[in-house]
Amino acid sequence: MKYLMVLVLLYVQAAYGQTALYDSIIAAETKPGMPGGVALIAKNGVIVYEKAWGMADVELEVPMQNDMVFCIGSVTKQFTAIAILRLAEQGKLSLDDELTKYIPDYAVNGHRITIEHLLTHTAGIPENGQKELPPSPRAYSPGEVVNTFKHLTIKKTPGEAYSYSNHGYIILGAIIEKVTGVPYKTYLEKEFFQPLGMMQTFYSDNARIWRHRASSYVYTRNGQIENGPEAARGSAASAGAIYSTVEDLLKWNQALVQYKLVKKETLDRAWTLYRLNNGKLSEYGYAWWAGELQGNRLVEHGGNAGGFMVHDIYFPDKKIFVAVFENFRGKLPELVATDLAAAALDRPLRYPQFRPDSLTLQSYTGLYTDSSGAGRYISLRNGKLWYQREWTGGFGVTPYAKDSVVFDNTGSVGQFVRDRNGKIAGLEIRSVRRAPTSKGYQWKIQKLSLAQELEKIVRKDGAIAALKQFYIMKEDTACYFIKEFQFNQLGYQALNNDLVVAELMFRFNVELFPRSANAFDSYGEALAKAGKREEAIVAYKTAVSLNPDNAASQQALAKLTKQP
């Protein structure tokens, strides 16, 4: 009896410790009076943790509750894919059927696009250039939305590459309507929502009153919140127009894994990575990404619409389901879900504090490129590593071991690779939810940044010395790489505290990129701030001549010319 009591006590203590760990993860996301979310963890279909935090409606001061309704965005694709697979099992369509069998006038440009291509985001469907539909409180049907882009010509070879496509899943919704003879919305209600008891799940209808529907928000650049744009706009359709709750999504998951909707072999196929024409695997199956976390196999998907962001992860071997719904665009819910999932697996993600010396940090900086030729940049900002693409804000990089880093507020880690001489030669990056063998390699370009080197000179030796070196160094393309965005970025970083550096960085930029309206606009801003009115007017006039549609340059020019 005592032995049994000890076991019970140990179990209770372990459960309490697990809950405390989950609570600490959620507490890190909670800000008083701000938007929040709902998190759920289930094991073997039983909820072991459910937590609401923050506000469902900030303006009305309504706290978040577990049964709040969110737009689940692209998680809608799971419902669309299972509907297609269900119809395939019933013999009403084949995954090898061509798109034109159901939409004969689609501009396929001679390409053979199958339903499987649409499911796997490998059809090559263009995502831009569609006709705009008038605003509507109710979501348009998939067929209506397809009519806005079916004229866009396919230019890529189907099956050649993975390219995420909302349009592809809207086409699948239109195919469901063609095959069943009923609206997509009606099919979901009769085949999924009603039989599964998903009473808080519905196809987008902003005109309808729905209890416990949360409001959504976005953060501005200065950290304030604003009301989010309309979620699941009328054209989201079968790619992202479903609203639901975390508990209803658990019901959906349980129906899937109990094979109530499709057979086991069909679901296994949906959760298997698609093989491209070149024989390589993509990271996507049919409406699920597949990977692993801490050595445990997983399938997952996320979604965002308006200010709503959601993510769900399922571990088939462990039978653990995690869902995180948020009503604001802030930290990605997949990161919260990943932390909760790792804790549920009893293998929490922990990155120890590690501080390399300044020379080591400096050795990591520079230009990196991948097989596509795209550039990535690592620099130091106030002693911290920073990673970014051109003209993007980027994010911090934190070392946690020798040559090992975690990319802040992302689900990725990196490993710097050294050559036989110990010099940094490249960077391997992978998601923590992908297999260790699934890495993206980026080669380090063994050149220096001209912008960064000139900034060092102007700060150390002054403007005249930097000007002299500029005309020499810019010709040495074997030693330096030259990027407009870096000069622009360094100029703005100095604009409020060192006008000499800012003005010089922008001057270098207009000399290097004389056809860039943006470069002249930035130069004009620095000159105006330095009190050099006439020179600023010339810079802004050049910016407007290069880009007559630049309203900011026009306004700045008008303001300067009105001054006495």
C-alpha cells in the first residue's frame, strides 16, 4: 500500500512539474492588457493542458477563454486535402486527374497539372496578378475565386519545385464543388463539422454573429497594437477561410488518427514527403509538413489571416497533439508550440549561455549565399550577431556553443563550418523541427563588405580619409562586395547620432547606384537634417525624376521648396 501511495505521489509531483513548465512557457508570452491566445496539449486524445492568456478583445477588455474562436488560416488546407483524398477513396476522382478535366479553360500553357501537384504545392500556379473581387462579409466560393486567376499562364514545369500556393488549394476547393455538386462550405459542414461535433467551427462569414469569436490585432513598428485587417478575406476560400477552436481542432485530429475520415494508408500518404521530378524530397506532403523534433517524428501546419496566427503539431508515434492559437501578429505560434511540444516529450529545448570572443564573432560576419545565388548577410550590431536578407529587417543570432547558434524568434539553428585551415567557410541552417540531415547550406563569400569597411574608416580616420579610400576600394571587386541596402542601412543607423557618417554613407550610395531613386531620397533626408537645404533639394529632385510615383520624395521636396 505504501509503495502504491509513493507511486501516486511521484506521479502527481511529475504532473505538477510538467504543468509548471508549460505555464512558464505561456507566461513568457503574456503581457497585461494585450492580445493573447489559447494553447492545448493532448496525449492519446486526452487534454493534459489547456491555457488561455491575454485579451480576446482589447478595446472591450474581454479576457481570453479556452473556447474562443479564431480564424485558422492555412490550417484550412488540411480539410481541403482530406476532402480530396476522401473523394479519391470513393472513386469520384483520381489524384492523377488533370486540372483541365474539371476546369477546361484554365491557362495551363500545355503543362500537365494533376491534383497531386496541387496538393503538394508543385503545380507552378502563379500567386500574383489575379483580378480583385469586391469586398464581401461572406467568403466567396472557391469556384468564384478561381475565375479571378485562371487566366494566369503557367510558366513553371509541374513537379519540378515546391512553391507554396494558396491558389492551388483554392483550385482544389473548386474541384470538390465540381465533383460533389454542392458548395465547398456545405460539403465541410455535412462531411466533417457536424458528424465530428465541431460545433464551434465554420466557414468564414463575418456577417454572422458567432459567440466567443476573438478579435485580432497587429503590432506596429513602435510596439503599439492596432486592429488587424479582416481575417479570411472573401478570396481565402478553401486555402484559408475556416474558423475554429483548439478543442475542435483536437476533434479533427482524433478523427484523422482513428481513421474515421480516410484509411490509414491514405493518411500515411498525406503525411509522406512528396518526391520531386529530380528525385529529391520536398518537406511537404498533402497539407502537412513532415519532420521531427528531438528525434520524434511529427507532422504540422500553420496558418495566419488578418491578425490571427495558429499552429498545430502532431507526433504520430507518441500520440501527442499540440495547438497554439493567437489573436495577434507577434511571436510566431509555431515557436510556442515547439517549446510546448518539446516539454511534452520530456525533452525541453534549452540553449546554454555561451559568449565567443570578439574575434570569433567577427569571423562569422560577411556575405553568405545558397545554391540559388540569394545573398544572406551576417553583421555585428552593438556586439550582437545579426542575420538578414537584402532590404529586410532580419533578426538576432545567439551563440549557444562553439560555432553553434540559434536564430532568435525563429525555429532554426545554425552551425558554422570551418575549412581545413580553421577559417569559416559556410553555414548550415536547419529547423529544429526537421531531421538533422535536412539542412540548407550557405557558402561564405570570402570578400569584405565595402559599406562596413568604409564605415570603420570614417569613424576612425574621418570623412576625408574615407572619401579618398572610397574611390580606390570600390574598384577592388575581388576584395569587396558592394550592396546598396548595406550603405542605406548603415546610413539610417547613424542618422540620429552621427550625421557625418550618415551623410557619407548615403553619398557613397548615390555614386555607386546613380539610377536608384531610393538612394537619392535617403541622401536628401540626411542633407536636409544637416541643414544643407539646396543640396537636399537637388537630391530629392533627382529621386523624383528617377521615380515620379515616389510620394515621400515629392512631399519632402515640396516642404523644402516652401521654406524661405
